Amino acid sequence: MSENPLEPIFKTFQRISNSIQTQLFSFTGLAIHPSPSNEKPLLSLSPSNKPNSSYPTDISAKGKASQPVTKEDLGRSTWTFLHTLAAQYPEHPTRQQKKDVKELMTILSRMYPCKECADHFKEVLRANPVQAGSQAEFSQWLCHVHNVVNRSLSKPIFPCERVDARWGKLDCEQRLCDLQGTTTFGDDI
Ligand code: FAD
């Protein structure tokens, strides 16, 4: 046999390892290739945090150079996360789920890794307290606050009656991704 029987395992391990490194690099801002577009990288290298020159530079699992994350990339990914969460949010959430979603928004307004955005979002939340009593209420509230941000950036206003068409539930076999809410109104856990 010409091939080492353990080689597929080593290759898989290497792919996973590369993928983790790619993620870590993009989250820590240590990506070392220039942005492809005119979007300004959110984080860039300073001389003091440059990786050792012997460190591998092209670390993407697919052979694609890793790119710095821009404020726009981060925004799109975060909105995708939030609107998908809203689409998956239960019709009848538990008390804990309502509390969690409010805390999540508060934490986002403190920890969002773009300070100007976080500060602005704090004000948006102050003027528009989270409404998450049901799936419809939460997704409409989120659409509204996303529009507040859109307006401040002179972006088009999204028609919130179309939010369910734009952001459907996660495509997940046998509804394994569904968040479980309460089965009846009085069944708060
Ligand atoms: P995005 O606004 O990222 O939207 C992604 C997609 O969502 C759109 O293509 C559209 O299909 C859909 N969409 C748009 N509006 C709605 C809506 N109302 N409801 C449902 N779906 C919608 N950037 C700044 O420069 N300054 C800031 O202060 C700032 N604050 C932010 C605060 C938060 C909490 C977040 C998550 C992002 C913030 N951003 C900010 C980033 C900004 O909102 C955009 O994400 C970024 O500019 C990229 O915009 P985009 O045009 O690709 O679409």
C-alpha cells in the first residue's frame, strides 16, 4: 500500500486546525492580507502585535488568503445572527428566554467590537427597549431597530412586513435547531 493509513486522519486534523487558526486570526485582527475592497479593516496590525515572521501567512483551509474583518462585514454577520435568532425565537418564549434576549442585546451594546457602533446601539436600545414577548414581536422589534441604524447610516429602510420572507427559520433537519419555548401561556419555566 503506497499511502499511510493514518494520512486521511492527519489531513482532517490539519484542516480543522487551519480552520480554527483562520477564525482566531479574523477575530483577533491578526489577519495579514490587505482588504479586497475599499472597506476599511476594523482591526489592523500594529508593529507590537505582528506575528513572528516565521509564522505561516496563508492559513486558510481552502487556500484562500484570510482578510481583515471590516465594520461592514462584522455588521452583516451580526445582523444575520440576530435576525436568524429572531426567526427561531419561540412563539411562546419562557421567562428565561425573554430575559436572555434582553441581556444579549444589553451585552451587545457593551461588548460589540466596534465602539462607535456599540455606543450608538446603547442609545438605540434606550429609546427602543427590547420587545420579545413572542416571535413576531421580537422579529418586528429587531427589524425596527435595524432600521434605526440604517437611517443613521443613510441606508434604505427595510419593509418590516417582509422580515419573515427575508429571514426564515434555520434550515435544520427534523427541526433539531428549534428553540423550545413554553407549550402554553402559563407554562413559564
Ligand atoms: P446590513 O445593514 O448589514 O443588513 C444586512 C441585510 O439585512 C441587508 O442586506 C438586508 O437584506 C437585511 N436588512 C436590512 N435592514 C433590515 C431590517 N431593518 N430588518 C431586517 N432585515 C434587514 N455601522 C456603522 O458604520 N456605524 C454604526 O453605528 C453601526 N452600528 C451597528 C450596530 C449594530 C448592533 C450592528 C449589528 C451593526 C452596526 N453597524 C454600524 C453596521 C451596519 O449596520 C451594517 O451592518 C453595515 O454597514 C453593512 O451594511 P449592509 O448595507 O451590508 O447591510
